[in-house]
Amino acid sequence: MADSEVVPAARTWIRHDPDPRTRDELTALCARADTEPLALSELRSRMSGPLRFGTAGLRGAVGAGESRMNVAVVTRATAGLAAYLRELVGPGARVVVGCDARHGSAEFADAACGVLAAAGVRVLALPRGLPTPVTAFAVRACDADAGIMITASHNPPADNGYKVYLGGRAVTGDDARGVQIVAPADTAIAAHIDACVPADQVPLAVPDPADALSGAGDDYIEHIASYRTRADSSSVRVVLTAMHGVGGDTARQVLGRARVDDVRVVAEQIDPDPEFPTVPFPNPEEPGALDLSLRLAESTEADVVIALDPDADRCAVAIPVRGGRWRQLSGDELGAVLGEQAAGDDSRAGDTLACSIVSSRLLAGIAEHHGLRFRASLTGFKWIARTPGLRFGYEEAIGYCTDPGAVRDKDGIGTMMRVITLIESLREQGKTIEDLLDDLARRHGLHATAPLSFRVEDTTLIAAAMDRLRTTRPESLAGAAVTEWRDLSAPNPDLPPTEGLLISTDAGDRVIVRPSGTEPKLKCYLEVILPCTGDIVPREQAQARLATITAEMTQHLGLAG
């Protein structure tokens, strides 16, 4: 859009924005745009095209304009979803609506409920400020045709998002019920959004209060607490942080119901705060995010640290290890021990363990050892969770689906309870999670993984790095010959095409390189597999090999880490 067109386009948007706050915000920018270059640049950014609806729904910075998350954008998105549901299932669709406590979440949820009600949809509204897994649970428990969750998960404070699940009459088969949308649903909903009238012309109505799901949170709490079947009080001492998100209260109620009574919370992070004041990024994986938790764990001699991300769909875990240290488990390590737990529990339905293609290959070995099926999927729970016959699924980015029958998505609070029951069962055998990791390494070989990420200001650098890697392929990694080079964007009988490259060596190393789907990052997933000699688990050797491959891949990609 030319500079001369930006202000007129913004003024047109302002005329149709139903929210007076964002109208005033954009009006002020327009008034300054003629004389202030920075204001014009900001206005150009906000009017750089509609915020596109995709397989993650919507996600972006909160603010005024067509390229931001605001009431007008949410109104049109919901009108498009309602039109899609009318076309797909006819009148009387049922939609669960939930939200977290980020900036704008309550207002966006109110707007969505009003649009749905006017469109003849039964609005199953959850109480405000509940975790994402409660919404996913409610879609299945209520046999709803769809679910909307207002959240940006672990994104920075400025962001918010709009996630969509389908269920009920909108899908075929239980494996897809209550799972995030994928193609072609995303493109069909986007087409309805594009055809929608301006936001101020979308009808609104008040939902029937009788349809509100006031008790869904309690039902979820009761179900997750039931993972612990023992009647006695747990001896596990837990340190819990909610990372300033909405998981703290629900998690504590689950723990109390399950008789896990010895819980120490990180007071500075336990209550919702959309500014996330104690962490640069509200992501438990980020360096330093668990510092307060680990300090509390050391001072209280805790058995485990549980860190939920802001919408509580992801969970990080730290444990005390030999030598008196604390160590945060990698996403793959936690996926391995939870996979082993699930594989050995015949009371769980499903015969398949699944993980994303970028996650460790160890889960495949665990499945084979227990006589179960294994399936690798594309990255994201919209793919993992729809695996047929799923018993357990995970992705290395600390997302775990431990109970597909109830929550067909990643669930940080459910993961918390599975970890606590695992600690208890291992304790009865005189073992710890560290011991279990060693046992798995001796049985399957040590699978050691490491991330390598490049955050960029200019996203064209990501495409350039991918092109560079395609045209100048490494012949070896850490002294091992490259034996496989796979372009994941090419047709494949096992996976849908996706932007990414897979490199394998004759030593069993594997590297997958792909652009992030939600952030301006290029991400590399490194894995080495080393045999164990006797009881020795060669962790230092594995870390040294990963460090060598990290340095070599950084050079091949030509980006600064």
C-alpha cells in the first residue's frame, strides 16, 4: 500500500470499528502520520493487510487496525466461523468459548459470544480466565461442534490470539473431535471471514445464560485429579509456578482434590498478570524462566518443579539429580518418561504413541518395546492429537497429550498429575525419574537432543538461510557422513508437505531445520544416538557431539545465534 493510501484506508477501518478505544487509538495515529514518520510507519504496519486466519486461528499484537488483534478482527473472524458452521452442520450449532487473562481476552470473548448468539449458535461460555485445556476438555465433554479459545499461549505480553477447535457434527470420527483445525477447514473459515461485512454491521445478541458452562472447570478438575487413584496423601513435595498465567488456581484445585498437599507456589508468578513482570518471555523453556522456581525448590527440598505456561497447555519439569543439583528436563526427556509410563499402563485406551517429526526418535523405540504402534506427525498438536488410536502424544516444545479421550490437545495440568504419579510409582521401586532416563538409555541407546534457534528481525533472512542450505549441502556432521537429505516440502507418503529439511548421518545423528510457525525464528532440532557400554550412560560425550553439530549448522546456515 502506498503511503498516500495508508491514512484513507485507516479512516475507513475506523468508521467500521465497533470499539471506541481502538477507534481513538487509530484516529490519533492518523492525525500524526502527516508530520511524524514514526507514526506513519506504525500506521502502515497496522494496515498492512488483514490478520490472516490459518491453522493456528489468529495470533498477533493487540491494537487498532486490520493487522492487529482487536474487537473488530475478532468480530469478523467469529462471524466467518459461524457462517462456516451453518454451512457445515446447519442451525443450532454449539460452540464453547473460553479465554485466558491476557490483554483484551475478556473483551474478545464477549465479542465472540455476542456474534455467535446473533447467528443462532448456542454459546457454551466458560468462566473467564481458565486454562486452554479446560476449553479443549469442554468441547469433547459437551459434544460441541466447535470451540474458541482466546489466548496467545506463551507469546510476549503484547500478543493475543484466537484458537479454534472442531467437534460434534463438524468432524467425522472420535480422533478428530475436539482437535484444533487443519486444512481445509482453515481455508474455508478464512473465505467466510473475507466475505464478511464490516465489523460494525455484524449483528450482536446476548447469549442465553442457561447455556453457560459454569461447572466445566470443576468437571475438568475432578477428571484430572482422578489420575491419582491412591486414597492416601501424597508424599511428593511440589513447587508450582503458573508463569503469571491462568493455570495457578486450577492446578492447585487439582492437586488438592488429588491429595497432593505439600505444594509450595512461586508467589511472584502464581496469579494472572498480562504484563508477565518477572520474565522477559513467559515461556518455561526460556533461559532464566525457572530461576525463581528452582530457588524455592532448593530452599524447601522439593521433589519436583512444575512450571505451567500462561494458558497452562504446556508444562516444564525440573528434578533434583545426583550430586545435589537441580536439572530442568528437556521436552524430549519428559516425553520419553511419560511415554514409557503410558506404554506400560494397559488401563489406558489407544494403541499408538505419537510425536512430532522434530521430536526424539526414542518414543518409537518405546512403542516397539511395548508392542504398540508409533506414528510421527507434522509439528503441532493439530496434527499429533488427531492420530488414530492415540494413547499418548507429545512434541519437544513441552506439550503433552496424556489423556486423548478427555483432552485431545496438550494439557499442562494433566501433565503435572502424570508426573506426580510417576514420581510416586518410581519411589515405590526405589527409583527416580533420573534413574528411569538411564534405564531407557541402556535399553534403547542414549537419545540426546538440543535446540538451535535463530531469532531475526528481517524474516527474509530465514528464507535465504533455507535456500543456502538447499544449495550448499553439508557432506558430513561431526565427522559422520551425511546419508540422507530430505526436503520435507516434497510429496511424501508418510507426511503432508511442510517447509523443512531433514539431514541424517551414518552415525545416527539427525538434524531438522524449519521456520517457526508462530515466531520470526529459524529452528533446528538436533539429535544424536549413542550406545551405552554396560551401565555407563555417555551423557558428556553426547553433549560434546551436539555442541559440534551446533557449531557446524550455525556455519552452514550463516545466521547469528
